[in-house]
Amino acid sequence: MSLIRWRSRRGMLELDMLLCAFLDKYDLDEAQQKAYLALLEYPDMQLWDIISGKGVADAAEYAIVELIRTLNP
């Protein structure tokens, strides 16, 4: 899990704060970790667009995005 936390650190402060809060709140199972790591492959702005609803993610990633969105009403 420490690798996932390290990879969650982003250049965009808003993403950094949101993703760290997400990892603090949720204990991801193996499938969720895989989907989360796939999300982290996106560049910061594209990831921000996905989380904010302006971009799209595949079905497995979308489930993680929905969890992340619960932190930012």
C-alpha cells in the first residue's frame, strides 16, 4: 500500500490532497488497487477532469472515481 500512496502524490495540490484523503478513508481490495493504479496513469489534468466529471474512465476505474467523489461533495 505504501507504493500506492507514493504514486498518489501528484504535482497538482488539489489532486494530492484528495487522493491522500481517499487512501486514508478507504482500504482498497486487490481489484480496487488495480483500478486505482490505472487511474494514476493519467496525466494530472486528465485525472482531474475524470474526477470532476468532465472526462470519462472505464467501468473498473469509474467505481473508484465514485468513491473518490464521496470525499468532495
